[in-house]
Amino acid sequence: MNIIKDKYYPSSYADIIYNKKRLKSLINLLSDTEHNNIVIYGPKNSGKNVIVNVALNHIYYDNIASNIDANIKSNIKNGIYYKYSDIHYHFYFNLKNKYEDLLPILNDIINCKNHYIDYLDYNIIVFDNFHNISYSFQESLRTLIERNNNIKIIIITNKIHKVNKQIRSRTTLFRLPIIQSELITYANHIRDKESLNYADTQINAICHDSNINNVLEDLDTYKLLDDNEEMVGPFYKINYQVMKIIDKPKMIQKDLEKIKELSHTILIISDDIVEYLKSLLDYILSNNIENKYHLNHIKTYKLIQLFSKTDLDLIKSYRKIIFIESLLYNIHNIFIS
């Protein structure tokens, strides 16, 4: 159960703390009845879906149709699943999977007038994961858009280069970056609201090279660990952070910097490095019982062999932090071998 994620995942204008300025800019764009179609792009999990839903609800539901039940419903037509609002101001399509039979549905939407909001003579169609559809299908959509002025299109993508150039040239491009300082502010807000016992350094570590979704999941995990600290042990939280980096298929420079930060934290919280390393090995092996890390017998043997030499290697090492960094990187190498 995701207590924090369910509670703090933004659903209304008042909930938005992260990317508030960008939200206001998007609301201004969408509020203009003469606005162009929009392409919203940015990294994965930067909050693109959230900001679109909050902006649309704020404009067409909170301010205009507050007396109308605007619960989001779903439908399946021609094998395509999509969502729409009760007041029919917008339709949402996730283009992850099937989309070939989408055009007849779009034609139905185009021919359907909005009777709930009198002045709104168009419907808004949101296409999520737009980069998944083929160039030829994008061309068909472009033709449909250009021939009809009673629909407004919002395209959501994390791969702007895969959006047809002709579509890009006929839309307003709206970039939504991941801003770490705002992510930290958001995490601090949740920490204060929930009275969580996390230092600023821990919050910074959670937000480092992260995104909204991962921060909420991490805070959920940490709260669960705090509530069950006697059962899980003192090193469980740091092991959770360590394995998030080690289990990556490929490390980039930011991950190596994160390894250094974690190594420093391990030295601070642990009086006995060998005791900590035993807890890390136990964490890896116990999680692998459920096949979380997909370690076969050979990798498991190499891992145990690596840890079995830690006493001797630690004695030889003139700097403990270098030893820990090297060990964590070697574990990663075993994982990806």
C-alpha cells in the first residue's frame, strides 16, 4: 500500500508544489480559446500527465463546471481503451499499445458537440506516449487535425524527436524539465506534513537524479521502514538506497557520484564496516530469493566470494571509503556480467 504516494500525488491545483510556474504557464495557454495545439515534452516521470490533468480540471471543471460531476470514465471501442470526462471536455488516449483503429473514434469525437460547456465549441484530445505511433499514422492524424477546427490536441511525449516535424511546426512546444530544487521542496513539504524524521541530507539523497514518481515511492518505503525499524534492522534503509544504484543495467557519471555519497554515509552510520557489509550481503540474498535481482548460481557464488574477502581487503586498504566505493562498484559488475 502506497500511503504517501496515494495521499500526495497531485490531483488539483492546490496540490501542486512542484513545477507550479510551468503549470500556470500551461493554464494560460489552454485558457486561450485561440491557442494552438500543444506538444508537452520532457524526461520520463517529469510530471507531464499530472500537469495536463490538473490544468484541464482547473480550467474546465474547478472554475466553470463545478456543479457537474466530472468523474473520469473509461471506454473500449475498436479494441482501444481510452478515458474521458463526464462533461466531455477532454478525451485521453495512451498510445502505448494498439492505435491502428483510432481514427474512427477520433471522427466520432470530432462530430460530437460539447453540450455541457456552452461557449466551448471544441473537445480536447490528449495523446500520451505519442512517440510510439508510426510516422505514417502521425501523418493521418496531422491531416485530421488540419481539417477540423473543433478539436484541440495535446500531445505528451518523452521523445520529442519522434514527433513528426510537420506536427511540431504546427503546435506550441511546451518543455517540462525535472527541476531538482523544486523536487527537494516537494519532498520537504511531505516530510513536514507527515512529521517524518529525515535530515536534509537524506531528502537531498532521495531527490538526487530522481523524479516525482520515484521520490514518492522512496518516501513510502522509508516511512514503512521507519514504522518497522525494529524488525528490519538499522541498515535496511541505506541498503535500499545502495541497491537502487547497483541494480541499474548501466551506471552513468551521476551514479558514480551517488556511490561516493552513499559510501560516505555508510562510514558515518556504521561503527563496524564488516558488520554493515554482512547486512548488505544478507539484504541482497534475501531479496534474490524472490528473484528480484535475477542472480543465477554463478553470480551468487561470485558475490559471496567477493564478500568473503572483505576482512582482509579492509585491513590492506589505507582509506576505508575507497574500499567501500570499490566494493559497491564490483558488486554492480557482478550484477551486469
